[in-house]
Amino acid sequence: MRPFLTAEWRNLILVNWAIDPQLLQPRVPSGTELDFHEGNTYVSLVAFEFLETRVRGWALPGHRDFIEVNLRFYVRRGDRRGVVFIKELVPRPLIAWVARTVYGEPYETWTCEGGGESYRWGRGAPSNRVAVQQLGDPTLPTPGSHAEFITEHYWGYTRRSEGRTDEYRVDHPQWEHRAVGEWSIDVDFGTVYGSEWRFLTEQAPTSVLFAVGSEVAVYPGERLG
């Protein structure tokens, strides 16, 4: 199958919290179940560079390189491990429109800036920020580790309606990680993601990871039977 979208996802900062699975259960798409690692379910704030973007092989002027910030959690369908997005933020209205229309994903247009080791976003002025410092050398995560669990998901699941779930495949090589020496996060979760997530503003993350990233290919979605 020909990819719908190809790009590079680079310099991913992943901030992760172990949370009560009951908070996620109402959002689990039909046909999937929550994915646990060592007894925990996680929600992750992910900020990264979306580069060299092409849709069906075409590069849209002014839409090739941008920043994305998303909030996601983890599910599985049999041996397929995937992600579900709570909200995805990008600075380009056309990108948000295409993602909502084609995939039913919860994209919104916000100001998103930065790259590398620091990202900022907001409505108008980018008042939310996440950054890392003192990164180690790139290495592959240990098999079965927390870091591998967070980054090695190759399927996306979207709840299009109460009884409909779409599944799509994302191809990329295993990502190298760099150990994070220092990090900072200043996010108003209640304002950005809704009141139910306000508690994350004051809750210390379980982990902060940095993935180098790679080229990716995103394939068309298919409705689960």
C-alpha cells in the first residue's frame, strides 16, 4: 500500500506520567484495550519536529516543516501496539484540516515554535514550554524497557464514533534515545487539554525521554470490522 504521508519526525521530547487507567478507559476506541507496561498505563506529552512532509508524494509550499505537540496514550489490538491521541497541536491550519478530515484525528491549530531541545506553544503567544538539557550519546533502548514501550508503537487508533474505530500503520526504524540530564516543563494542562488533565500541571512526570527520530511513513486508515 502506498503511504498517505511521508516525513521525518526528529528530536522528540516525550514527557510521561503513570496514571489511573480509569481516567483513560472512556477514551479507549472500540476493538482495542489499554496497553500496560509493568502494571502501569501512561499518558505522554510529545513535542517534535515534523520535517520534509509530503502528502501522496507532493510537498505543499509552506507546509513541509513545522512543530507538533500532542498528548497521547497507549492501546493494543492483539499483538498490534498503538497510540490514541487526546489532542494534537500544529501551527498550520491546512495540516490540521487534512488530519481531521482524512483520519478523524483531534488536531487543532495553535502557535507552535522551537525545535531540537526546546518547544513552545500556545493560543497566540506560546506560553507553554518543555525543554531538555545535557543529553547523552544516542543508543537503542533496552528491549522490554520503559523507554522502548513509550516509543515503539507502529499503529494509530482513532475513535470516529461510538461504534467505529479506524486503524492506520506508521512505519519507522527503531529510534535511538539520548539520556536526559536535565529537563523543565511549564504547561497549563487545564487550559490546553481540558479540566480533566489539570492535575498534570502539578504532578511530577514518571520519566522524560528524548528520541532522535527518523523518516516515517503513515498509511491510509482502515475501519475495523
